Amino acid sequence: MIKLENVGYVYPGGVKALRGVSLTIGEKGSLAIMGRSGAGKTTLIKHLNGLLKPTSGKVTVDGVDTRKATVAQLSRKVGIVFQNPDHQLFAETVEEEIAFPLKNFGFPQDEIKTRTEWVLELFNLTRYRHHSPLSLSGGEKKRVAMASVVSWKPKYLVLDEPTLGQDRENKLRLRELFEEFMGEGRTIIMVTHDVEFTAECGFNVALLVDGKVSALGSAQEILSNVELLKEASLAAPQMAELFLELEGVGAQPVFTVEEAERLILSRLMAGAEKP
Amino acid sequence: MKTEMAAIEIRNLTYKYQNAEAPVLQNLNLTIEKGEFALVFGPSGCGKTTLCRCLNGLIPHFYGGELEGEIFVDGLNVRETPPAKLASHVGLIFQNPENQLFSFNVERDVAFGLENLGVPPEEIRKRVDWSLELVGISDLKDRAPWELSGGQQQKAAIACVLAMQPSILVFDEPTSFLDPLTARGIFDVIARLRRELNLTVIVVEHRLEALAAHASRLILMDRGKIVLNGEPRKILAEAAERLSLKVGVPSIVLLHRRLSKLGILKDLTPLTTSEMAAQLRGVLTRD
């Protein structure tokens, strides 16, 4: 469990980025952290592996206070992929980039090989294995950055905007990976603006507004609440928006095309049965 | 030489980056007329960003590599025109705003391009204020770019290009770092600029649902080629039909296709939720 207790953070320049965040992560499934630009989302995840220590309050990772552990120690458990891959990539080839953390964590040679192959395939990168990460497109760089953290299978996988620049196929693969990881007892924490993807994943959602958690609940609850979403500068998934416009059709929020189709067909059939 | 021709005219373009094994763009042909709003989409790595770089001369002037074919932008032959001259005809906003900002404060960053062009200080001040106002960050003009969040940085980068008042704007995933409502605001601004100033706009974007209604044309790229190119409703319907695993087709389009196949909906592919809602209301209240 990662526990944030009344966490406040003030940047050296005086900007108050977090104003008393309390969250327990990893107890009840995975979490999407959402909110407008500048709400403090990135600052928050930097606290999860001790990159930032709270100015006030406390963060513990499986009971260990992040003030009392090094980032290196915490990273084995908490793997973070930041928003901008250019900040993370440095190796000469994609393959070396991915193998580097595995070497650092002291994985045996054959395990490094197996895991490297696995993530290259998983992230659709095999054909670029000998290329420089910096020669790749934005979306591809993002996948290299994710591959090089997913490879060590951290207990807590933290991803800042994982779907940025990703096409449909890569999003589906990402979702499958999340399911696999969660099946193994791992927890995914993602910062994202992608409401459609969050709804598909069915994560819990924490809305961050001005450095505070303004709402916490299931994707169903949060992503259908237009007022809450507006406050966080988000829009509901398109299907949810559609059914909000179609007031009175369906009592539950609708997120997927399949649900929408079923609902409309059942309404039409109910109409047809009327005398 | 400047002749009266389309805003963008690309003929048989094949491009290979230096030291790359294979070309990224392959025999690509594209004409975009003045005043159009073209939305370019396609799978990751299909060459969208490379195409953008060809439009403002970063390719071949900065990246080198092997370029075959011809690119005309605002009537200028890109291969023969220095990027500095192209900059007041075509402005490019990158995927990553950090690549575009380098100064100590936002105001200076926005003024930089204009200073280089020798624009008088009074005019610079006016245009800087105007562009910052447009993207909604006037209050951040004294802040350093590194103090800004990703979304604020991208707005600053957009302001930098707007200040140059080019006739063609090229956006490479401009809202990647923005939250959805802010992104919608930016798209509205882009659409308004295009209408009021008669700009030509080319936007590379994955999030079709937010932008398709603004576009006059959709262009789908795959593996360095243009595979679909035409009127938005038609292209979305085709993409939903055979490419929905490759590209993120808006869910209203997917729903529309399913219900049309069942004979329930008969009208055109919708571009907005309101259009789709109207179609569904027509069916649901028919009895």
C-alpha cells in the first residue's frame, strides 16, 4: 500500500503544488489521477518513489516512510514513467535502454534477455531494437520509456500520460498489460487526461483540483458527473456525453459503444412491444 | 519565385532520414487548398511528424537525409527556400513544447521570432499581448517556461507561432499535454483564427472526437503513405469500417456504423454528439 497522509508540497520558488492530499493506493485496485494542467498531478506522483519529499504530511510505501529511504531503494517497488520521454532516454539503442535498469537491479543475464524480448514485443518495438531511442517518433519514445520500467515489474507501476501519442492497437496492448499486472497483485497508477481509456480500464479515479483531491470514486461515478469533471477541466467520455444529451435514455452511465448499442436496441424493442 | 497555387502542394515525396534503413515517407502526394482545415491522423510511427517537418523546411534544411520529389508551401519551393523565410509563411507547433521554449520568460519567448524578423518594438508588444491573450496565458507572461505545467508550456509554444502571423499553421499533436477542456478551447481558437484570418490549418491529432467537426478534410496516413483523404464524414465512416483497430475512431462513429448496419439509422455519419443525439432521438421517439 502507498499511503499519503495530508501531504503538502511547496516548491522552492514558493508555489504550493499540493495542499493536503490524503490517498491510500493499492488497497482497492488501480488508480487514475486526473485533473487540469497545473493541478499538481506530476508533483503528486514524484512523491510516490521519494523523488520529492513532502513539505508537510507523510508518504509511506508498504509502511516505509519515503523520507527514510533512498529513491534507488523505493524504485524497485515503485517504477515511474514520466510524461516526457526525452527526460528519461539516454542509451545508444532501444535494447540497451531497456536492459539498463535490469542490469542495475542485478537481474541475471538470461533473465535480462528474456524480459527485454518480452517488453520489446509488448510495446511493438522489436523492429527498432538497434535504433537510437532519440531517432524515434514521440509515441514510440514514450513506449521505450514505458518498456524500460515495465521490464522490472515494479509492484507499483506509475505512468504519466501513458496513452500520449499512442494509437488504438497500442492502447489495447497497454490495457492487457494492466490486467496481467493487476492479476499478479500489482497496482497501476496513471496520470491521464484520457477519459475514454480510463473508462475502458475501469480504474478508480482521483480528481485533483488545485493541489487537493476533490473527488475519489469509481470510473462509473466520477466520469459521469459533469459538474465534477468540469471543475477538473475534463470532458466525459463521448458515449456518456451522448446519453447525457439523450436525457432519460438509460438510468446508468454508458461508457462503451457495446453498452450503448444494447441500450438502444432494448429501448427500440420495448417500444415495438407496446400495443 | 512565387506563383498562385495551393497552400500545400506535395508531389511524389519520398524521404529517408540520415542513416535510416528505410524511407519514412513513400511517394506521397498531397494538395491542400488555401483556407482548408486538414486533420491528419494515423498509427504511431506512420510519418505524421516527418510530414510536418517537411512543411516548414526542417526537412531537408536541418535534418538532411534523402529527399525526392517536390514540396511547395505558399508557393515557395521548400527545398530552395531558407527556413527563416518560410517562418513567416508557415508556423509549426511541435508535439513537445519544451523543444520550442528556451528563454527566461514566456513574453521573451513569444517576442523572439518577431525580434529576429526586425518587427518594430511597438508592434512586437501588441502582437505578443494579442497571442498570449488568445491562448489564455496573459497572466503567465513573466513566468519562466520551466515553471509552467505541460499544458501551459504548450499554450506558450502556440503563442510563439501565432505571433508570427503566418498564413499556414501546422500543429503536430498540439494538445498532447493539455487537459480535454483546455484542448477543446485551443481547437476552437484555431478554428476561429482560420475563419477570421483565412488561414490554412493542418493539424496532426489522435483525438478525432474533439476536432473532426472543425475539419474540412481528414487525411489518414499509414506507413509513410496517405491511405484515406477526403470529406470528414466519409473518411470517418471508412475508417470505422476497416481501420478501427489501427486508429481511434470516435465512439459515436462506431455506434453509428453498428446501428446503420442494423438498418436503424439512415443519416450521414455524425461529427458531434449533438448530431448523433438528434439522429437517435428521431429513432427513439418515432412510435
